[in-house]
Amino acid sequence: MMIKITAKSAEEMNYLGERFGQLAKPGYFLALDGDLGAGKTTLSQGIAKGLGITDLVSSPTFTIIHEYETGRLPFYHMDVYRLKHPEELYDLGYEEYFYGEGFTVVEWANIIESLLPEEYLGIYIRVTAEGRVLELEPHGEEYERLIEELTGCDYTKYR
């Protein structure tokens, strides 16, 4: 089952990301998808802020990954849009990011679906007339708990 949250502005999207960062535990993994300009990087900037990272956070479209080590957890921000094959991540040592103690966010995660960890939070962002609609789909109990903390609702009611 999926939970939907609407962010009516970039500020709300950033705040939502900040809450993710504040609630984050070591090893968290978010798989982001959505149209160009939907707000994936804005959400990631909020996550960084919530982790206490003060560095400028920008899209890693051309470098694939940006690492931020100045917050309470390491933050790994990946953009795999330019990959032609998921296997290209092997050269980057992706396991360190996917299964380490940091908080990993992957933009365009559908491109590397076969490599995603067993447990993660999938977020699809759609642009609507009301704003950005985030469809949150947890894969694993930890991410169900995260949604409950984030939204204040009992996720199990929606299964």
C-alpha cells in the first residue's frame, strides 16, 4: 500500500525532506523517481539540512554521486539518470553506499531497480495542479515505521 503526501511548494518539499533527515537512522535508503523537475533534488536538499549538513547540495547528474560527511550521518546523494546499464554502478563500489551506515538517496532509482536493497523507501513524485504529490511505498518494517513517524498515522491501517 502507498501513502500520498502533497507538498504545495518548494518550501514544503524541503521541509518534508528535512523531516526525513531528522528521523534518519544509519543505513536508510530512499529510492526517488518522478519527472524531470518534480522536486527530487529539492527533497534531497531538505534531507541534508535535516542531517545537519550545511554544504551546498546540488544534483549529482554529471558525477553520479556526491558524498557529504559533515552531518550526524554520512549522506550519499546519487543521480543515476545518465547510466546506460545498472551494472555501471559496480565500478563505483555502490555496495558501500547501499549497505553502509550512511543515508543514501538515489534519484531515478527505477533505472537500477535490480540493484536496490531488499528494504528501502520508494518515493515517486508527481507534479499536479495542487503541487507535488509524493507516493511513499515502504519496503520493510523500518520504512513502515518511518512513514508512521513522518505522517503520524498508523501505516498498518493502509495495508
